[in-house]
Amino acid sequence: MGGRLRPTASRSRRRSPIQDRRQFLSAAALPAATAFLRPALIEPRGLARLRALSAELEGADPQALAMDEALWAQVSQAFTVDRSVVNLNNGGVSPSPAVVQSAHKRHLDYSNELPPHHLWQVLDQQVDGVRQQLARLFGCDAEEVAITRNASESLQTCQQGFDLERGDEVLTSDQDYPRMLTTFRQRERRDGLVLRTIPLPIPCEDPAEVVRRFEAAITPRTRLILCSHVVFLTGQILPVREVVELGRRRGIPVVVDGAHAFAHFPFTRDELGCDYYGTSLHKWLFAPHGTGMLYVRKDRIASLWPLMAAPAERDGDIRKFEEIGTHPAAGYLAIGEALAFHHMLGPARKAARLRFLRDHWARRLLAKSDRVRLYTSLDPRFSCGIATVGFEGLESGALQGHLWERHKILTTGITHEGIDGLRVTPSVYTELEELDRFCDAVEQVLEKGLPS
């Protein structure tokens, strides 16, 4: 199963890249179909086969592959989504491919055969294998990766884990995730901290302006900065590395909220230069729901308190951040299949497809009416699969409700200072026809208004 496939045709009739892709597609559909009909039959060889076939795409232009509808139609068959509705809120939580669901169920079934033994003596011992795989993808040491339940748990570990005193200031943007803002506000009430927020341009195509705004808000009492990698409201990619370097020059730790970035588009720890990074894995990695990751640079682990108490001998151990009592080992282990699926798609191919889908609907609506406003830059440096769109004269909540009630199209209404629109997040299984249905429905409303 390993190694590259060898075509049976003679040298004079070598396979074209398109023929290679068709072979990839046919084989890629088999594990998905098998998983749908007989989940218990999925085995590691299925993904090994996909990896071997995906090697045939190496060297092909990701931008060209992004437009290959035959390829992505087959990739979509790896998912078991309900096609009676159109899900354009994959940024909230994503479905997992069938092979991930199957692995999750298999581990869960095994857990329930003899929980005290199988959970603690068998499955827990395998979690380090997943830890190592996550570390390889992020480009860090495995002893710097904790597996958590979501981005909120990862980030709150950092927000609550620093020793801060009354009057100390924490700094973030007013576009950060509400739960993270709530966490700081609770520390304001409990510990006397001061939360300061900065507004960000909407959209922003000047990374230096973001850094300037953070720098201008720093005071002698600033002790911690929280910076989103991707803003959840709009999909804006922020200049994390520059903000981290700003904090390092000032001796201020920077925690990066990577909830919407990890496995969305390619990057590594060293490209960000960060010391703390929290993310969910059930968004763009397609891992089981309720899985996340916390990265803490090795020399920072001992000084960061865990959310739940850990013994002193674990002060410098990344696993202290996993001390939550009995935990969902089945979901943690199935992250491994999600990682394999991610590598099979190819991070660059995946990001190119997501940007292609975003441009398909966004550019069509922009061309249709001057009442359309994008709150997200379409420049690939500043966004990927997420974009937020508003419509002059249309309230986003009413439009969101109409799309769901009348058309069974699920979007996310976004209302924030300077933003009133719909966040649209397709995924690799989304079909162009589904995006066209979304555009048709919106254009009908732009022309005739919302029905009374």
C-alpha cells in the first residue's frame, strides 16, 4: 500500500495529471462509502491508501486543483452530511469525515467494554501518539502540546493561569471572542484587573495599523495581550508574529487565539513565533466535537497555572493542563484520523479550495448589487474560507432567519459595532450548487425584499 502508484500504461501513454486525479477520486470515495454502510470495516489501511493516492497530486498547482469539481465532489463523499440543508456555518463547528466518526465510535465502544481498564490502562497510554502528530503539524515539541476540549478551555487556561495583581492591565481587541472577553471581565470583578480593548479596522489590509493600535494601547501596567489569529466575526487574519514581537520587546506575554486558524490554512509555530496558542480541533481539522489543543513553549510551562489543580511534580509537564479528571479518550484518539485526513487533502490544496469557494459566492454578490458590502478582505494574505457580508437596507438577523426558514440555508448572523451581516463559512464538502442556491436566495431578497 505504501509508496507511489506505478501506472500500467507504457511510457508512450503515461498518465496525465487529470487521469491520476481521477484514480485518486475513485479510491477516495471507497472508504467514505464503506464507512457509511459498514463503519466497523474502516481500518488504518484505508487512510494509508488515501495517503498513497494523494501523493499523485504532489507538484500539482493547488490553485488549479481548487477548481477541479470532480476532485472535490469525491472528497465531499467522505462526509455524511445532511444534503437536505445547506450548512454555511462550518466555522462554528464542523462535521467530521466518516473515517473520523468510525474511529471515534470504535474507541468509544472499546472504552465501554471495561472502562476502568480500557480507559486508563490502554487508551490513555495511546494519547501521546496523537500529541506527537499534533506537534509535527504545528512544528513544535510534543512536550509543548496539551490536548484539551476546545479553544475556550485552552485560552482560559492561559487567561486564568498568569499571576496578576490588582490594577494590572490585560489588552485585547473588541473583536475577540465573547467568552474570552467574559473571562477577563470576571478577573476584573474577582481580582481587580483592568481590561482594555482596541478597535480594529473592518476590513483591514494594513497589518502595520493593527500593530500600531496594540502598541498605542500599551501602558506601564499592561501585563498580558490576547490576540486572535483569525477574527471570528469576519475571518480577518491578524499579524500575529508582529504582535508577538511587540509584546516580547515590551516583556509582555502574548496569548494567541487560534480557534479559527489551525488547519484552516498552512502555518507553523515558528512562523508565528508565539509562546502560547489555543485552538479547537473540531472546526477546520474536522476532529471529533469537543477536542482542542493548547501549545505552551517549554520554558513557559512551569510558570503557567493549570485550570484544575495538578501536583507540584508536574509543574513543568505539559500534561498538567490536561488534569480534568475522567476525560473523553475516544475523541482524543480519533484526532489521529482527522490529522491523517488533513494530510491526505493537503494543507495548501485545502486552503486553496476554501478561498475558491469564498470567492465564488462573494464575488458574485459583489457584482450583483452595490448594496453588498464585504467586511472581509478577499486578499489571500488576510483571509481564507471565512467571510462576512452585509446588505444595505437588510438587517442580518431577519435575513438569516429567512434563509433558514424558507431555503434551509444555515448562516451566522453577525452584529457588532461596524458590522451587520452574515458570516458565511463553506467547507471542503460544500458544492458550488449549494453556494449558488445561497446567492440566488440573497439576490431574490435584494430585488424583492424580505417577504412579510
